Amino acid sequence: MTGLIGGSALVAVGILFIILGYIIYRGAPALNLAFFTERPAPLGQTGGGVLPAILGTLTMVGIGALIAIPVGVGAGIYLAEYGRGRFAEVVRFVADLLVGLPSIAIGAFVWAILVVRVVGGYNAFAGGVALAIIMVPIITRTVEEILKLVPNSLREASLALGTPRWKTILLVVLPVARGGILTGVILSLARAGGETAPLLLTALGNQFFFFRWSDPINTLQQPMAALPLQIYDYARSPYADSHTKAWGASLVLIIVIGILSIGVRLAVRRSNLQR
């Protein structure tokens, strides 16, 4: 049984490395300084880059994270620490339903509300909201399960000292479960960063990226590029050079998600060392 379990783990990891290796093999020839610093060239022409798509992905994933992390962590804390009765079961059911809901359905919902009725056009904010809806249930269920693993003896010791329950959760339970919560957040970021269908219906895409710090609201009300959208455009092109760029953009997307994950982990580790 140990051999079978070890073999299953080896197969799972092996498949992952095969996929990563193939993407690196196909995408590495497209990577150069211009690929990271220039906007896409017209289809059929060589050169160009994916800078607007990188900035757009970071912007919309950032919007989604700002919305989803507080909501998801709060909902997870409620389910783990306070959730009892029918209302908690409804929240769990809705979270599980959203996890399995096709992302295109979420994109269609956000399109019908924000794109059609509120803003009146494709926009980056709608894309961020769609990604947030995808992220919330992942964070919620992960936080709930991680908090359930925290020993009750820690809670009881804090409560016995007269510490209020909310302060016990904030200062005792959450720091212990910080690693697991971080894992859920990173998992949700990786899932949202690779979504294409919701962004097709909300952000649409844009070959340019102009972020006006003096007027960020107007910027977020415009269509915006994203790496999954750029990969889609390159992959459906009949030109071989565009296919190479599609593999390169896929590799860049993996690099961006990897950098975000490593950055968050390093920040948390530094915070733990300072404590």
C-alpha cells in the first residue's frame, strides 16, 4: 500500500512537471525583453509583447483579491467558529455550489449586471468582480476547514483567561492557522488568474493599457487586456509566430502566479519572524 500511494503521488507530480516542462520548452523561445515591455504587434507580424496583458491581469486579480479575501476569510471564520443551524448549512451549500459553478455562468451574470446595466460597456472592474466571485468560495471553504484543525485547547485556554471570543479568534486562532489560510488565498489567486471565459464577457480585452492615477475610476471603466485573453487571441491565429507567443504568454502567466505566491509566502514568513 505504501508503494501504491507513493506511486500515485509520483504520477501526479510527474504529470505536473511534464506540463510545466512542455510549456517551458514551447514558450521559452518567445521570451525576451520586448516581450515583457511592449504591447502586442498586429497578428501576422513578428515582435511585440504582452505588457498590457500582464498589467491587466495584475489589476483585475488585485481587484478580485481586495473583494474576495475579506469576504472569504470572514465567511470561513463564521462557518468554523459560529456557524450552527440552517443558515450555516445554506452558506456551506452556496459556497460548494459556487466552487463547481462553470466560470462562464459567473461571467454571464456579471455581464448582465455590471456591463449591461451599471457601466454600460465592457470594463476592468466587472472583470475583477467576476474573479472575486470565483475566489470567494475557495477561500471560504479552505479557511473553514483549516480553522477546524486548530486544537480547541488553545481556544479554551484563551477564554479561561477572560479573553473575549472575538479577540481569541483574532489573536490566537488565526495566527495558528495562518499558513493554511495563505494556501487557500494562493489557490484562489491561481484559479482566478487563469480564467478566460469570465473576462471575455466582462473585460473583453485591450491592446493598450493606460492607468491614470489621477482618475482610476475612469480607467477601470474601460476594457482591459489580460494574459488568458491574450493567449486566446494568439492561439486562434493561423500564424506560427502567434502560436509561439501563445506558449510564451502561458509561461509568463505561470511566472506571474508563481511570483505572487512566493511574494505572499515571503511576506508572511517575515511577519512571523518579526513576531
